[in-house]
Amino acid sequence: MAGNPYAGYLKDLEVGGKTFKFFDLPALGGSKYDELPFSVRVLLESVVRNCDEFSVTKSDVECVLNWANQQNVELNFKPARVILQDFTGVPAVVDFAAMRDAVSKLGGDPDKINPICPSDLVIDHSVQVDFARTPDSLQKNQDLEFERNKERFRFLKWGATAFRNMLIVPPGSGIVHQVNLEYLARVVFSDSEVLYPDSVVGTDSHTTMINGLGVLGWGAGGIEAEAVMLGQAISMLLPEVIGYQITGALDQYATSTDLVLTITKHLRQIGVVGKFVEFFGPGVTALSIADRATISNMCPEYGATVGFFPVDNATLAYLRQTNRDETKIQTIEAYLRASKMMRNYSDANQDPKFTQVVELDLATVVPSVSGPKRPHDRVSVSEMKQDFLQCLTNKVGFKGFGLRNENLGAAGAFEYEGKTYSLKHGSVVIAAITSCTNTSNPSVMLGAGLLAKKASEAGLSVAPYIKTSLSPGSGVVSYYLQESGVLPYLEKMGFNNVGYGCMTCIGNSGPLNDAIVDAIEKNDLVCCGVLSGNRNFEGRIHPNTRANYLASPLLVIAYAIAGRVDIDFETEPLGHTEKGEPIFLRQVWPTRSEIQAVESKYVIPAMFKEVYSKVTQGSKAWQELQAPEGKLYPWDTTSTYIKKPPFFENMTEELPQQAPLVDARCLLNLGDSVTTDHISPAGSIARNSPAARYLAERGLTPKEFNSYGSRRGNDAVMARGTFANIRLVNKLVGKPGPKTVHFPSMQELDVYDAAERYKQENVALILLVGKDYGSGSSRDWAAKGPYLQGIKAVIAESFERIHRSNLVGMGIVPLEYLPGQSTDSLGFDGSETFTLHIPVDCKPGQQISVKASNGKEFDVKLRFDTEVDLTYYRNGGILNFMIRQMLQ
């Protein structure tokens, strides 16, 4: 803590005969601290502990302490740890491996390149439901997963032993967010002398799930995550905090899924984008940690940065239930009480000040689903039939399919396993118990099992053509489903375990039977998927399920048995017994009391101990996978998945001289609201794209191309996929698409091909863009890709905050037109060349001059906003900066 101006607030805290230190925030803040939301208290502790007057300053501390009057002010925050999943985590590990090569080449010790803060990577994103409804579905899907992803797995297995302070959880262990909740989360760090709260950024938007455990966390882009791994702060706006007051108790027949869908719709209507939501009120005590985690999980769907539940006694009980160390639990409680971060939801005297307060009475929550195209379009189950029928004829939109009345009776017959079936509008063809949103919650998982048991005993079943699947979030779920005796009934209904990971919810639903696809397409049917997931955007779940509904695991089974979504469960039976007697949903639906009795008996610490004691061992296939050894990775130059990136090829130990940009060409002339989806490679690889040509040249067929997501570890593929979006509108070209014009030849080329030609001609590149450049999700390749295409600067009317930071992190210069000016107002069309010089002694926010080849000269604002930004720029980016730091 040398040099920390707040070191005087370090106090002793004795727990179990051991003396720790902690920053006494109540003493620092006094009455101001008592009024801070609990989520803001976590931010305050971090800026106090990490204050070094460089990356985190005293002004950051004062800003947070005066939160009530300082909202939406920028500050620097250092999360305690990072969590990664394999698709988004591979590029980080690739960069770290390349950094080791660079350090070694410059004569340093490559073993110095390790994550500075704890970093966990869970391999969970690659499982597809190719096989379902058979006892060996799990093994078959995992075998295919290994075959498709062996190169990535081999590389990650090397990383598991090569890097310190990085835990890599093998495939087949569970979904990243559930493993985080049940095993990885610390709540309070107590491994060193100084105690501090757990906080985390993750490379997946649903990292927010951990807020249900009282751990402040949210999703971030890859460059931000790498910065945190390297011990650097990330930029954020001090948020408004919406207090969400919960009162009352849930009805016996309502589930946590119904609750989260209700909250999601409510908060979307209020508008909480970019804000923190903090839950409080006596009703919280009626919610289990799993219930709270379900609510926090869907934070991206209601738009907030976090949905935070401060730690209370229920949190400590959950830590004991999941077999956390008792000594650490006692330390957690002692620290949080000393820091006034321990919550009693029944004590209104503890309630802090919020920007705004909204309220929900749990008694008003009713069984619900959301859809057919958005997660916040909640529909009460009692109104589901009428709502779906209206959607069929509504004009095309989020709640409409635009069918004509004469087409409402369309149907399609097909043969399946020797029998004839018929599909119509509303027929269910996919029913999946999936996603971390619900599979982490024993109440809804066991509830689904009990419903399956009762339905099976009543003689009900699911039609064999419906693609049913169960993807537990962790091995613990399989354990308690088996031990409680409900798993055989789930399997009897067709819900066999198909794998551990993000599956149907992320679009890995796998293929439908050709006969079913044919019946849907020939008759233009609006068929349905029902899943216990968190996202149901059009086209995400499956190309042939135009309507998709989010529902509790219990309702997934109910709609699967019914075989359709246009059913009124109150008046229409689920099915009939062999004697023809009707069976209604209410007859087989378990109450919360029934579920809780089973949960308390079968969800026990011993299960968590057994599963997580061997979490790093992995499957037999993982154990047998041969991976390289050593500090340096032996790059395979023939690999199309893992490639050494060229970021450090010509790097020197000394700072590079900053050359002016002379006669730089405009690669793209773009308008307003260009998002990271327009910039970053995503989705499938088009057969006529530069990335496809690159893969074909290496002997791959189109079916082997896989997706950009799976090839994030190969910069050659990703650079070719940058600006490859078919909806990109480049003013240099007359129509949308991934094309541009090369000057002076005037030849129209793919964006990547034009960039390569400019590179061969030794011509520097810039972008001319409008307002809000880089809005949308933070994506690392939205900055890495342009860097690899040779873009040196971006001149924009305005930048999205995080994307601006990511550009700086890659050494790209962000420049901003002065107010009232734009590419169009200055008369540029993108055919000009531009020359600019950044002074060696430039200051944050300084104005510099740009000269165009048409004789015009104009000033722009240099969007290096801090001295830290300038330091990264002078080093050629954050990774280069860290390499030089390590060498020193």
C-alpha cells in the first residue's frame, strides 16, 4: 500500500485468531457512506484500495464518496477478478501467449507474463444438441464437441498449466455463470493480509448472475477483460442506482422464472439502461439465493448494468450449502459487518438513498412466459392462447407475423418413426430445459422433475417428434435430480441430459428432422420453441421456430406435453388418460411447499463437495488430450483455429517514435450509430467472403468453416471478417454491404482486400464516421480487427465510451470533430487524403489540426481523455505497455 493516500484508514480485524487488515470505509465516509447504495460501497472500496494517483486517483475516490451529486461522471475501477468463457476467453489466452513470446524475444523472462488478478476460464460454449431423447445423448454430443473443437481445447489445456493465477475449467463441467455461483465466487477475498469485496467482470453479458450472491459483476469486452487481467483499471460511468423494493411473497404456484419475466418487463418499461439496479425490501427475504441469481441473470434483458442483491444471512447459508470453507465464511461475515456491507432486508433503517425507487409486490406475480421474439414481452399464461393467436395476424414486428386470415388453418402432415403427425401454427417442435437462468435454481429444476413424475404417473407423454432436451448447468444438478428420484421421469418425457453448457438458449439447438423442416417450410407455419432461457430473439433459437417463448422448466414440460402453445390450461386439458379422462395442468403442478421439501432433503453440501473437488480433472477425453508443455506455446502454423497474432512482431523495448500520418486514405466513410455488430466479425462465415477464401485455400470445405466465434483465436480469420456485415452502409459505395472503393484505382473491393492493397502500397488508413461510433456490446475484435486492417485513426462526431477506450487500448487514435462539424458539413466524401501530426508532448483533450488534400484544414479534439490513455498510445497499446512494464 506504499503511496496510497488512504493507507491511514487501514484497520485491523481479528477473525478466528487471525489478524487481517481492511479499509475502514465508514470512518472515511461518515454519514455520506451510510447513505450510499451497497453496490456503490463496493466501488468505493476498490478505488480507495487501488488509489495510486495514476490509474486510480483521489478524484475517483471523492467522486464515488459524493455519489449522490456525481452520477454519470467517469471514473476508473479495478475489479477483483475476471471470468471468461471459452469463445471469448480464447483470444485473451492467445494474447498472453504471444506476449510471452515477445518478452522472450526481448531477453526477458516469459514466466513474468501471467494474469495479475485471479482469472477463471470455463469452457462451456461449444456444445450443440445434435443428439436428444436417448440415454447416450450426453456422450454423443460431448464426443462431437471434442471432435469439432480439439485445437482450441488443446491450446486451453496448455494454458491451464502454463499460466499462474488462471484456473481453466474443462468442458463438461457446467455453464460458466453457474460454476461461478456454486464454486468460483469468493464474496470476500481473504487470501492476503488485506480483506476486500469480490467483484468481477466477465466476457459474457450474463456475468451479472453473480450479483444474486452479493458479488458486484457485469459483462465486458475482451480488451477490457485483458486490461483487468493485467492489473489495469477500466473506465466506467458512476451510475444512477435504481432501488427496486420487493414486498410480499410469491403465490404457491408461481416460480422464480415468472418473477424474473415480470421484473424484466417492468424494468424495460421504466428504462434502466446503463444504470445499477439494487434490490431491497422485506420481500427479498422470501427469495432464495438461486431465485435472486435468476433475477440477476436476466439483467442484460432488462437493460441494467447490474441487478445487485447485497449479502445477507441467506447468502452465508448458501455458501455453507455449496460447501464453501467455514473459516472463510466467518471471515466474510466479519468483514462485511465491519464495512457496513452486510444487509438486513427487514431493517428499513439500513435502506440507502437511491436515484429512484420502484416497487413490486410478489403476490401480484402470476405464471408467465415471454415472447414470441423478445425476452421482455411477458405474457400471462392465462392469456397465452389469445396472445399467440393475435400475434399470427398482427403486422410483422416483435409481436406479429403478418399472416392472412385465410392462412390461419394451414397444416402440414409428416412421417416420423413410422407414424403420421401433423403440425400447425403454434405447434411446439423444440422444448428445452436449458440456460444458466434456470438450471442453477433447484426449485424450478426439481419442480420440473416433480411435474414430469405426476404427468407420467397420470399416463401423459410428449410426442416423439418434439426435440426435447435437458442441459443441466452443472454436475450438481444431475446429482440432485438423480438422488431425488425425478430424473427417470424427466427422461421418460424425453428430457434426457444432452450436455453441460450454453446450448439451445445460445442457438446450439442442433438440427430438426428433415421431415419436420419440410412440413414447416412448405406450409409457411409459425412453429414454436419453448425454453427456460434468457433470450429468444428472432432466428436465435432455430431457423424454423419463428416463435420462441421463455418459460420456467415446469412450463417447458407442460407445453411439450400439450404439443402447442395455443392452449388455455384453465379450460383445456394437457391430455387424457388411457380411459379418456382429461388431465389438467393444475392436477400435476407441484406447489412451492412440495418442491421445498424435496430441495431441503436432497440439495446438500456433500453433492457440491463431490462435484467440485474434481472440477479441474475433466472427462476422460480431456484427460487423454495431449497438450504441449512449457512456458512458450509451440504455435502450429497450419492451424486455422489458433494463430500467433502479429501485435508484437516489430516491438522494441524502447518506446516507438510516433510518426505523423501523412496522406492517409479513408478506408470507410460511415454514418451515425455504427455498432460493434457492424464492425466485429460475428455469426457464420459467408461462402463468398475473404475469410471463406482464406479457409478454402487451406483445404477446408464450407461445412468445416464453423463460425467467427469459434475462430476468435485466429487473427487472420477475424481481420478478414472485420467490417464484413452485410448491413454495413459505406458512403463510398452505393449500396449496403462489406465493400469499399480503393483509391486512386476506383476499384470496388471487399473491405479487407482494399485494406491489404493499401498496406502493400504503404498507405496509412483512417475512418470517417458519424455519431455514436462503436455503440452496442463491447467487442474486442471491433478494435483489434481495424488495427489489423491498418487503421491508424478514427475521426468521429462522437464515440461510444467503452469502444473509444478499446481503440486506445489497441493504439488507434480516436479523434472527434468539433461541435457542429461532421464529414458532410466539411465537404468530404472520403476520396481525399488526410495528414495530421500528434505532438510528442500532447495533453488529454488537446485540439490538433488535420489537413486534407482538397486544401481544407480543420481542427479535431484528441480523445485521449487521461494520462493513462496517452501512456497506452505512446506504447502502441495496452498490451505493449504491459510487456515493457514486465521487462522493467
